[in-house]
Amino acid sequence: MSIRGRLFRRPGSLGFAAIADLKIALVASETAPFAKTGGLADVVASLARTLHRQGHDVRVFLPLYGELRGDGPVFTPVEGLQDLRLDFPGRSVVYGVSTSPLPNSEREDGTALEVEFIDCPEFFDRPGYYTSDPDEHLRWATLCRATLDAIGRSAWPVDVVHCNDWHTGLLPLYLETAHRHVEALAGARTLLTIHNMSFQGTFGADVVHDLGLTEVRGMLHQDHLAEGRLSMLETGILYASWLSTVSETYAAEIQEAELGMGLEPLLKARSDPLVGIVNGIDVDEWGSENDVLIPERFSAADLGGKARCRAALLDRFDMAPVADAEAGGPMVVGIVSRLTAQKGFELLPEILPRYLEQGRIRLVVLGSGEDRYERYFQSLRDAHPDAVGVYLGFHDELAHWIEAGADLFLMPSRFEPCGLNQMFSLGYGTVPLVRRAGGLADTVDPWDALTGSGTGFVFHEFDPSALGATFDHALRVWEDRDAWTMLMCNGMQRDFSWERQSARYVDLYRQMVVT
């Protein structure tokens, strides 16, 4: 199908600084700490918090899930935004808007960012955040429509509506059709950030009627409708003013068949307004100098606390202490991850056992996921109880201990849109070993002994032999204490703070406003 014609210009030396502050709405299905199943929640919260502190007028729109009611956050109903009705064909729903401050978002003047919750009990007072209910499509359509309706009713002249993942994919189309006449939305631009192409929000084509899109059916992807399906992510890609994803490499990867998940032709066609921006991390929470959860803080100037964090980590798993490399001690390898096929763990059975049998590594694993990977790591622990520690589940403090106490952090991902743990690791002098994929390629520079540059170890082919060769290289460098110390310090000097990464979003928002 042909894509609707639209002119996109990348401005040159325009007076972006004249736009002192921006009015930005962030819309998402999750925002930490209110609702979280993965990294999306952290990204939305951290970006919003940083933008707010920089002086921008930011509002976050999030469903008011039933589990948030009760003894949790205090919600304040917004006057004039109560008992509002949204009409869908054959069904009407009532919603209101309530606010609650985002924790740790205060500016210097004490003003906190208020999160705006879409309160629609009919759709959001259900177990969990996501369902397989027959009306799941209407739940996310309600988030999109209610957000636009609330902005319009509050007469807030928003500059940019920043949508996140497929749950918000219908919003750009609703804005272009039913809401563009609303004064507060007349100049609004939309940005759709794709956090993971694997999730596209695909429903049967019969939902077009339910969603109130029958009259604009011709604006949808006709070939896919003919095949009997509608993708909310695809619709967002079609009609968002700009597109972004969470690393430059991933932005290129999703335009190819392997990771485009069937949408690569559309993404190629819209490649001009598609940019990659690596996620930031909260350096007040993650980093050796500020982390309040680790046994001892340390810095690049004084690495003594690193050894004590390593010892504490091994003791926590009832493993004997190890000496440093210069004394012939084994390397402590850490894994903190969802245990899924995406993370590349199928490469490990040909690699890890030989290093464990040789006594060259200790392994500590934290995570949960597919049974086959949980069983694999348990079998490693059973075979090497003195050298392998495994915790199946989520444990925030332990994640910090592993980041601080490990020597090497292993991320052999098949694909990785951005990744956060490799950036966390760098801040603790924990050297990442990663596959060159997505955000891993953009955040980890291969070690070069000749120049003393680089922050980690990188392999290319998704193959056990490639991983094994890189692991061997890492162990050789580990035995050179001066080289390893330089490698650690290189990583600890990298800046992946949200203060730095948010500047790229602000530049993009300003480009959108003046385009």
C-alpha cells in the first residue's frame, strides 16, 4: 500500500534555544514505580523526571490499574475531568482523570511531576496490566482516546505527544482524524518509540468497527486488513510524525527482515523520520559511587571496594573467596537477565562447563524465565556447587550486588533493542562481554590492547565458537592486571545518564516542533 504523503524536513541551524520549554505528553502502559513489568516503565519514568527537572512542562498518561487502588499511592481527581464518556460503536465507557506525584521528581523549587491516570474501571480494574480478554483492543484504544480527550478538555496546548510501544499505536491516527480540530491539539506532533519489535498488538481485522475506524478504514494497511489482521504498532508507524527506537543500531536492524518482524518494508519507507536514541540510566541508583545497596562503595580512583563487593557476593552464595587475577584467582562472571531465547543462553552449554571444570571462573546468575534455561543453570549449580550460584526470580538488591561484585558481565543476546545491564555494569567497573547487537553495539566498545581503548569484549556471529574465542580473549586480559584495571576505568568514565540522553530527545522534540 502507499503511505500517506507527508513532508519531513530536518532543520539546520534553527533557533531551537528560543523554545525555552516544551509541553510534552508521555503516554505508556507502564511507568515505574506505579506499574512495571520491564524496562519500559523505568525509561518512561526516568525520561519524564529528567525533562521535568529541566523545566519542561511534562505530563505522563497512564492507566489507573485496579491493583493501584487501596493502600498505595494517593490519587487526586482532576476537577472538570470526571465522569467523561467515550463512545465506541455499540459501547460507551466512562472515565475520569486523577493525579499522583511521581516519586523523586521534585525540582529545586519542590514541584513534583504529576502523573495523570486514566481512571476507567470497566477496562483497567482487571488482574494484571495485560489480558487476553476479547476487548483487549478497546482497553488500549481507550488509553489513546482518553489521553487526547483529556488534553483537549484541559486546554493544554501540547507540543509533542510521545507514544511508547504498540499500546499507544492508535493515538497518532486518532489525532489525525477525530482530534486534530481540537484547539489544544492543533499543533501537536507525535513521536512513537518502539522499544521491542517483537510485540506489535495484532488483532483480527474485525476490530476496525469496534475501534470506531470504519470511516477511515482506507487509511489502514489494506494488504494486512485483507489478510484479516490489524496491528496497532503498524498503525502508529504509519501515522506518527516521527519514529524512534532505543538504539541507533536497532533502528537499522529493524529495517531488515531478521528483526523487522514483517514490518521492515514500512520501516524502510519511513526511515527518514526514524532515529535511534539509547536509553539512559539512573546514575543515582546505579553506579559504584552512589549505590546504597552494595556492601561498599568505590570509584575508579580507589577500587578497593570492588574486591570487598566480590567477596561479599561470593559469601552470599556460600562460595569460597577468590584471589585477584594476579594471584591466579578465577574470574567472577555475572548474569542478571530474563531467561529467554532472546538473551542467547543457548550458546552457553558449549562454553561455560569447560571454564568451570578448569577452575577459571565462578558464575552467579539472577533471573527467571523459560523452564529450559532455569533447568540449565540449576544443573550447572548442581554439577559445580562451589563455583556456581543461582537465584531464580527477581531480587533488586542482589542485582546491585552482582553488578558491583562480578568481574565480567555476560550478555550474549541474539538481539537486544537497547539493554540496560551492560551500562549498569560499566559504572561498577564490571566489564561487559556482549554480542554486537542493537544497543549492545552502541554502548560497548571492544578492548584494544594497542591503544588501551575500549570498555568490553564484543563478538559478532551468533555462534558458540565466536563466543568461546571472545571469552578466551577476556580471560587472557584478566590475567594482565594493568590492562584489566585500565579496561575497568575506561568503562567507569562513560556517561549514560538520563541527563545526557534526554538532551537527544529534547533536540528531537524541537526538530519536530519546527518541522
